[in-house]
Amino acid sequence: MAEITCFIALPISSEHAAGVAHLPIIHSDPFDRLLISHAFAMPARFVIVGATLEDYSELVHWIGKS
């Protein structure tokens, strides 16, 4: 599947989980917060389709925004 989509699976570590505690409470979904923490730790751009998470950082990129 990675060859078709050009996406790769990234492991979640205890560092990523611990990073959630340092995030501001902008969004309450624990899985979304874990993904944001993971993006910050890499650092990597986190692409979203809605504006809910874009206030976290410039690393969060809302593809629906004009």
C-alpha cells in the first residue's frame, strides 16, 4: 500500500504520548492530540481537512483553507 499512496506508517512512542501533556487544550480528542504531538516531535507537517486543529502550530496545514 505504501508504494501506491507514497505514505509510510510511523511508530508511536512514549515520547509522543508524553508530549500530549504539553499541548494546549485546543481540541479534546485524545487521538488527534497524539497525532499533533507526533508531528511536533519529528518535526513534520500535519495535514488536516478541517480547521479544528490549525491553531496548534504552523506545522498543522489545513488543506481546505483558501
